[in-house]
Amino acid sequence: MKLIIYVIVLLLAILIGLMIKIDPGYVLIAYHHWTAEMPLWFAVIAIAIIFLLFHYGIRIWIAIANIGERWHIWKIKRLFYREHPLTNSGFINLISDNWGKLLQSLSQIKKLRLIPNEVYAQLETKIYSNLIIKQNNLHSLKKLWRSIPNASHKKPKIIYAYAESLLKFNENEVVANALEKQLKSSWNESLIKLYGMAKTKHSLKQLRLLENFISGHRHNPELLLALGRISARCKLWAKSDEYLSMHLRIAKNPAVYSLLGYVREQQGESSQATEMYHQSALNDL
């Protein structure tokens, strides 16, 4: 960009030089009874000098006005890096016991650019996630969620912490609604797991949503377990049996053996149900 400006200035200088050579001209300035006459080239140079003096004068004035703030920021950065000569991950581990205080200074950390942007994003996610988990009542949890920037509402780790905390307060419908928005736009194994645990009045709707993922994630254990759970809540016993059996071929889980035993009981398969309960006990040892 600077090169283009220099070229333009050079071309203008050449053009003005040619014009002056052809016709030097003059400039007449009159004010009341006072007049001043000067060559055109002198007037152009004088205007350019005045402009440059004005431009750089303003920049110098702004720099002097901000010198106090710049000095303060420099001292903070120097103190920070002297006391915390850590790697990015080390920095995040260092402050992991101070979530509430860190939230208050989060914007200041960003403003002072104490850490790279990617580390700041990790720190922000970690702070919000831990604050969400630490809420011990539903009112404070929802209040905190409303205070979190909307852009962070879409971060999977933050959504996971929020949904997991909501499930502790049996806010199943809220969990399902929050996760549906995310799952309709992208696949996320952790959120699939929580979605399968949310017991709502719209289990068939949940089932249809998750079955959209089967073609691309047929062997994902969390998806199969979620589908098995929701199918059981819909009393679709054969479908639940199929999903849970597929899950167990991939991962041995005592709780899943127990659930499959219940599903087979509902299908009248008592002996197979007993075998599943037996496998649950064996895998729980």
C-alpha cells in the first residue's frame, strides 16, 4: 500500500514539474488590503509542508496524551511475564483455582494481550465451563448462562457443561432444546451422549433427530447407546434391542447390559434377560 502511495506522489511530482516548465504560473493571495504573490511551485511545496506538519503534529500529540496508559500497560506486561514465565498450557493450569476472579479480569486480559488469541479462547472456555459446573442451584445456573456472551453459547464444551448441569436439576426439556440447536448443525459425540440422557415428552422427535446420524456414524458407541435408550423410552423394544446389541459389540458396559436385560424382559425373553443381567454383574466386577 505504501509503495502505491509513493508511486502516486512521484507521478504527481513529475506532472507538476512538467506543468511548471510549460507555464510556471503564480498564486495571488489577497486579504483586505494585504496581498501576497508567489510562484505556483512554491505554493504547492508550502501547502505540502504545512499538511505534513499538521499530520505528524496530531500524531505526536496523541502519543504524548496516551503515554501514561502505555507506560501502565508496559509495566503490567513486564510484571506478568517476569512472574509467570510459563508455557500456554502452564498458564491455564496455574489459574485453574481462581475462576470467579478470572471472569472479572477476562476482558482486561484480552485488552492487554497478555496471551495469544488461541490461548485466550481456551481460557475463556475453561473459565465458563468450570463456573457452570460449580453452580449449586438452578437460578444461579440460568443467571450465569444469560451473562455468558452469545458467541460462547455455541462452543461445544460450554454447552456440554451447561447441559450436564441442567440434567442434575432434571431440566430435561431445556437440555433437549439446547442440544437440538447444536446437533442440527453439527455432529458432536459428547452432546449426543447427553441428548440420549434427556428424558422428554418428545422421545420420537429425539429418535428421528439422532437416526439422521446413523449413516455417517453407524459404529459410534455413544450414538448407539443414545438411540437404544430413546427407543426404549418410546417402547420400541426391538429397535432398542438392536441398537444396544450393536453398542455391546463395540464396548462392554455393565449399565448397557442391564438396560438390554430390561428391554428383553419387555419382549418376553426371560432367559435372555437373565443372561444380560448376569453379564452386567460380571462386567461390573
